[in-house]
Amino acid sequence: MNAGLDTSMVLRLLTGMPKDLAQRALTEVQKRIAHDDTLFVSDLVAAETYFALQHHYGMPKTDALELLSDFLHERGIKALGSSLSVLATPSLASANPGFVDRLIHAEYRKHADEMLTCEKAAGRLTGTRVLV
């Protein structure tokens, strides 16, 4: 049976904390993958996980992005949306706009002709109009 993982599950799997809950999460995921289930991760969960790794676990941006990317490439895990393509951006940890702004932009590019913004840095993204 396929399932979507929420942020709490992904964080347990990535951090191993708290130990007992992380072990239950890992056991469940391993069981499902062994049955050829697919476990989905939405862009919103990827974004929340990215911020939580930094702000609650003290992880540097580079490490959080790498850990998240590695996880989303695991067998049985399927990223929904644009997370994988955005995570492939060179030097993403120091890029401006960053990971979450690029996720937003990628989603809008699927449905709209342009993205409107007041942030000058976003003007670097195709199909974006900066109102200044």
C-alpha cells in the first residue's frame, strides 16, 4: 500500500531522534519498501524538513540539502513536485533565491505564465516579474 510521509516521519528517518519513534518509523518504511510500496514526499514536506533540520537540529544549509536530496533518491521514496530538480541546482545552499523560493517558482511555472514578486533576487528566475 502506497503512502505519503509527513514531515514528522521524514525528520525521524533523517535524524534518528527520538530513538524509539525513529526506530518505529524506520521499521514501517523498510516493511513497506520490502513490499514494493512507494512512499511519497510532497514539496511542502521537503520544505518543512529543510527548515526543521536547520532550526531545530542546528544543521547547516549545505548538510540539510544534501541529506534531503539523498533521502529523496532512496529506493521506494518518490518526491512529488519539483523537489528533486530544485535540489539539483548547483550551489543551492548559497543561492539566492534559495530552496523554498525555487520550489514555489517551479510550482507556478507549471500553471502560470509568470510569477509576480517584490523580491529582487527572484528576478533571476525565468518567467518572473519583479515589481519595484
